[in-house]
Amino acid sequence: MLESLVSLESMSLSSMDVSVLERLKWLQQQQQQVLSTTNASPELLQFHGTNNDELLQNTFSHFQMLGSGFGPNYSMGFGPSHEAMDGCISRTNSCQMDQADTVGVMLKNSEENITISLKNKRKSEVKTREEEKTEKKIKVEAETELNMKVKSNLSNTEASSETSKQKSKAASENQKLDYIHVRARRGQATDRHSLAERARREKISKKMKYLQDLVPGCNKVTGRAGMLDEIINYVQSLQRQVEFLSMKLAVLNPELELAMEDLSVKQFQAYFTNLPVVVASKPSLMVDAPLFPLDQQGSLDLSVINPNQATTIEAPSASWETQSQSLYNTSSLGFQY
Amino acid sequence: MKQTNAHMERQIMNKRKRVFSVQEKKNPKAVFAKRYVSHLVPALKKINMNKPSSQINSKSFEQTVQHEVDMALALSAQEFAWSRFLQHKLLSSPHEDPSYSSKILETSSCKQDGKEGAEIKKKLKELQKLVPGGEEMNMEEILSEVGSYIVCLELQMIVLKSLVQDNIS
């Protein structure tokens, strides 16, 4: 069946570069070997089935640049196989799957290769021209994605050449890889310090903005000194309050045992929802998340707590989802840079 | 098709609900509060048991309470540099260390105007003293640590307030 498919390809894609087809065939063979050796192949195929749309789009965009006629053929090939991927993958569709799979796996490998090459600075064993091209494009895409975030902080007055230089610098900073891949550009040597300075200042101003949101009353003050003042006052007041409360609690201690058992989840909930402070960097509000039973020696009444959990779980899950997602996406208590 | 879609949606929702029930445990504020209370309350009980009530106003009592409170804070939020530093300080020596010279802050070059630069440096030094471990951080680190420290302080306050209110009512 594979041969029939290949022949179909060759017939419909006379305009295609023959070498590409040959390479693809070779890759297919390679990937088939890889697939046959991997034990988790059915799961792999299923995984690719679910991600097929993404991979499809990637492959389309890349291969369209290489050859025009490739795209439609893939859509034809994937059409029927896509439906077959919903359930278990049958043997009869395996060839089409293989084709889709090879591309997907190739793409995956190329992505892995990017990270590997970026990390270890060594080239992968299998590397055709196509892969190189896809690598670069993926890298560029990844960088452009990162740059979208960084660009919002860049000042608009910068010249285009400067922005491109800063793009490389900022992208290299934001890529969370051990090895920072910096592209050498002309005239960058002398500007490296200023670039580093600028990047540093951007970071600092980002953090100051975050703190501005965190500390109440910072919006009215302008300038770093004023904001720092506010922050210092706020931290001091918080610390004093904590001290006062803790002393009060310590004095009231004898009744503490009783209090712990009466401590209901709802109370904490109320406090957490009334918090004006937003933890996440994204503008999402506090989640009505119930506390789990505290592991105290005086065991809490679980029956009291469970209904609370149940009611909150039935809360609109859509909004909850986004809120909790954003909560979980940020590092445990807020910061992610 | 519609039926399968709806069915799939329901499945997804159920899965998400299930995921929620597991991920709720990881709700950072809840985790913090739980850890905080679980440390602080037994510690306070122990303090009360060991010392007679006549000593409540003594300095050592205050210090012990402060120690336990700080410890609870440090243990409840272990992901941050300041909390690790605080834990270290509490565990190693009960005495306060002499303040380091904030040399790191001086070496970090802030390109500000002359006056503003000096002011800001002064403020940052103050901030360094407030945040545990601040003396060893440069400007960037301090700013990131301050944020998490503030959040934890606020959480701490909420927990303490609710504990106190429970005691009173």
C-alpha cells in the first residue's frame, strides 16, 4: 500500500522536486524503523491523531514554501485517516497514518532537534535540507511568539534595526533554555552593553509595574522613588500588623484548641475571596476555592467540609477554569518572568 | 454527531471537574494557609504550655512568638529566596546578625539622574532590611522577592485574623 500511495504522489506532483519526494521516502523509512522499535507506537499514533491539526498546519505552512502541490495531497491523504483516529487506529489505515505520522514525527524530531542543538550545540544525526528549513522556521516562529510579549514593552521610538537587535537579545533572554542562542549581527559587539542595560531596565520596570498592582495606593504615585516609598511603608505596616495579630493570638492561646475544630472552610473562603490583591500576573480574580481539611490532630468534621466543596464545585466551571488556570499557570504565589 | 459532541463535552467537563478536585489541593493560597496554621497553632500551644501566663509580657515571650510566626511563614512558602533565607536564619541562630553592608546594591549600576539615583538607592537599602535576605540581593532580585513577600504577608494576616476571630467569637 505504501508503494501505491507513493506512486499516487509522484503522479499528482509532477511539479514537485523529485529530490524532496525521495527524501520524504527515506524519512518515512527512517521513521518506520523508529516506530517499529518504539513500544508505545499505538499511543504515539493516537497522540499524533489528536495533535494532527496543529501538525498539519505546521506542515502545510512549511511544505508550501517548499513545494506547491504538496498541500492538497496531504489533505486528501489525511481526510479519511483523520476520522479513523477518533477510535483505535485500525491496521487498514496504517499507511495513511504512517504518512501523517512521519510528518508529525519528523516535525517533532525537528523541534526536539532545535532544543537539542540549542542546548548542546551539536547537530542531529538525520538532517535533511527540509528539516533545516523547518527548524529555522520553527525557531523563527517561536521567537516571534516570544517577541510578541517582549515587544509590548519596547519603546516605540526605537529604530527598526535596533528593535531587530533587541529582538534577538530579548528572545534569547526569554527563551528558557540553558544555552542562550545569540545570533551574531553586524555592529552588535559595541552595543552589547547598551543592549544588556536596556534589557535589564525593561525587566526592572516590568517588576515595578507588577508591584504597583500589588501595593494599594501605588497608582497615584509616579516615579520609582515614590513607589518604593509606598512599597516600604506597605511592607512595614503589614509586618507590624502581623506582629500585633500574632501576639494577640498567642495571648488568647488557651482557647485555641476549641477554635481549631470550629474552624470552618467557609470562613477561610470568605477571606480569600475578599482579598483585593491579585496573585496572578494576569488580571484574574480570586478563585472560590475551598480549603481542604486541615491536617490537625483534633480532627475536623469532614462532613461539614464536604458540602462546602460540593457547592463550590458546582460553581460555573467555565469562569472557574480560566481563573484557576491562570492561578496555576503562574508560579506558586505569583511571579513568573 | 450532535450527541457525540455533547457527550464529549460532558466527558471533558467531568474530566475537568475531576482535575479540579485534584488541583484544588494545589491552590497556592489554600496550601499556604494550611501549612501556616498547621505549624503555628501547635507551636503556640507549646509555648503556652511551657511558660506560665505571668511571662506573657516579657521580651522572651515576644521573641519566641515572633520566632514561631516567622518560622510558620517560612515553612508555608518555601519557593522563594526570602523564605529560604528566613528559615536559615531562624534555624541557625536566635540572635540577630549584624546587618551586612549592602555592597551589592551599590555595585549595581542604576542609570538614574544624580538625585533620584541616590534616593532610590537609599530606599532600596531600606527595602533590603525589610525583606529577609534582602541584603544579599541586587536590585532586580529584591523587586521580585518583595512581591512574593508582600503576598505572603497578606495571606499571613488573613489567616491570623481568622484565627483570632475564631478565638474571640
